[in-house]
Amino acid sequence: MEKRNKTRVILFPLPLQGCINPMLQLAKILFSRGFSITIIHTRFNAPKSSDHPLFTFLQIPDGLSETQKQSRDVLLQLTLLNNNCENPLRECLTNLIKGSETEDGGEISCLIDDSGWVFTQSVADSFNLPRFVLCAYKFTFFLGHLLVPQLRREGFLPFPDSEAEDSVPTFQPLRKKDLARIMGKKDQVEPLDAYLVKILETTKPASGLIVMSCEEFDRDSLSESHKVFAFPIYPIGPPHIHDVPASSSSLFEPDQSCTPWLDKQETRSVMPGSVQGREWIESLPSGFMEGLNGKGKIVKWAPQLDVLAHRATGGFLTHNGWNSTLESICEGVPMISLPFVWDQLLNARFVSDVWRIGIHLEGRIERREIESAVIRLMVESEGEQIRERVNALRDEVRRSVQRGGSSSRYLDDLVDRITSF
């Protein structure tokens, strides 16, 4: 742990699980490099401050009703949050910069916020405060999805059914049928395009982009990034394997009963599955859980990192969110990919088609298809070959965060840049 350098960094996470985790991991990394940390957060999905006692947490109102908080329309939530949070953030920063909250924390160096906040660049500019944008996705997805409105303007979208299996030239290895699922329902095309255009417009003037990926994952897209962005890009991931103290970043309380159950299982005999949503557990018939008789374990929220690192885990059935994909690779766990939305579809293509460290399930999935994939991964020789490849990728990625590795060097550059302000 480095000595506090009396420079304070302000972080403003987007209040979604997949965005809060990387921001808190970044906070721990920067804290380990000597910076003081203040996290401004919304009332909606507020992080648990008691898990991070060395950080300062400041809550701002977000204006969401209870109905809006429960909505499954993420684009609606993001729109409302961006509309409602500008003035509260401005007021909070005003108080901080006046010194009312920073007497022991030193001068504020910069603001780091998620790319999904599209008003923060103008707020940062009004305080003459450098702003860094955090990219919580694989960089290939971040760069590609911002160019989708341009593809639509150029007539590339929509496309005929006969081209569904064709690749997307600016978004490989994504297929056109995947892109259609990423873009969602027809009534969301215009508002989503407008939002993506705004993200691109408000990212370009930033002081830099912090990417929770690494060169080993995104070398091609990083080499093309200068065509879109003129600022420095810092691929410092995977964030959770940097040498910093571990602490929970989850919005939900994990069920630790998984661990003693796993302890009783044979090595590499368990295939954990992460299922989207928790509501289905409530509808299980009475006595179902008890009837498992130790053959399986069902919980509402598992300590995923601990589960993936356990010796009993032999594979992972996942939707391939970027955080989950990173964690699985870093533990050398091969995957069965079952993507549903957004960046999951691209991540799954990389897992199955590029890195060849998993099996991709597509279309209507019945239990026989899942059974077949589990056997291929856990029993057959194909699974051993996949495991060898994921272990090799794991080793390569873990070297990136060690001194002299690509992520370590970029982190040094980022620290120097923040310190220079």
C-alpha cells in the first residue's frame, strides 16, 4: 500500500450491477496507488459503504419512483437518471470543491464516471475538472456499439434474413443476427441510436478512457481506436486480479452456503449456472429444494468469484456478461455460453469462435442441448482441449497485471496522468 499522496479522485458509477462492480474495483486499485477516494452515488442501487470503510461515500437524489426502479426497461432508467442527476451532481461537486468534504482528503484531481452518464462532461468542464470515462465492457464492444447508428445511416441496417449468419464488418466476430438482438425492439431503435450518439459525443472530449480489459483481449480494436478517439486509452484490466485487498462489490448479499456444499464435491465435477433473474426461484414447487438431496445447490445470489475459484468447479454456464467472462477466464474455467442481450452476444462469440474456450448454445435451448454441452465440456476430449486453451489464456492475462505486463504499464501511465493534474 502506497502512502496517501493527498490527491483525491471522484468516482461516479452508473447504478447498474455490471457498472458498479468495475468502478469499485477501480477505486480499490487507485486507493492502493495512494489516492484518496470519494464515490458519489445515486440513491437507486446504492453501493454498500460499510464494505469499503476507507472510501468516502456521498449520496445524491436520483428522482426515480419505486415503479421506475423496478422497471425492466434499462434504456428508460438510463434516460431518467441522466435527466434527473445533473443538478444533484453539480451541487455535490460544488460542495466538495469548496472544501467542505475534503479537509483531510487533499485537492480533487479528476472525475471518473461511466460512459453511460452523458451529462458529466459539461459538468466537469464547468469546474475545470479533468474527466476520465470508464468502459466497463470489452473494448471491442464499446467501440463497435457506438458505431451502430452510423451503420444504420449508411443503410447497413436492417438486413435481409438471408444475411443473418454473415459477420458484421466493423463488429467482428459478431453476426448480423446477433446485432439485431443487441439493438432490441423496433420501438427502441431511435431512442437507443440517440443515446449511443450522445455517449460518443460526450466521450470524445474526455481526458482519457479507462478500459476494464487488456491488450490480450482487445489488441485489434485498441489498435483501431485512434480512428475514433484522440485521447489516451488505458486498458488496465482485469481489475479483480490486481494486487489489492479483496472486498465485496455486489449490490446483493451472496449466499455463502455454496462453499461448504462445493467442499463435499469431487474436483472439477460441478457446473455452476448463472441464470438471469431470481424470480423463478420463488415459483419452484414446495419441497423442490429439499428434494435435491445434495445433488445440486440453488441460491438466489452466489459468491461467484469464490465459486469459480473452487477446485470442484469444472465449467460455467453463463450469459457472458463481461465481468463474469473475465472472472471465468482468470480462474481457468471453460464456459457454456447462453447469451441473451447487449454485450453478452459479442462476448460469447469471442469465447466460442475466437478464443475457443467454450461452447455456444443458440436458438431455442432445451434441456437435452444443455446436457449434451455439459458432457462435451466435462467428459469428452473436446472439453480437455478447451480447458488447455482457457488455462493458457488465463496465464497470459494474469501476466498482464504483473509488473512489466501490459495492464500494469497502462496503470502506471494512468496514475502518472492523474497525478499530473
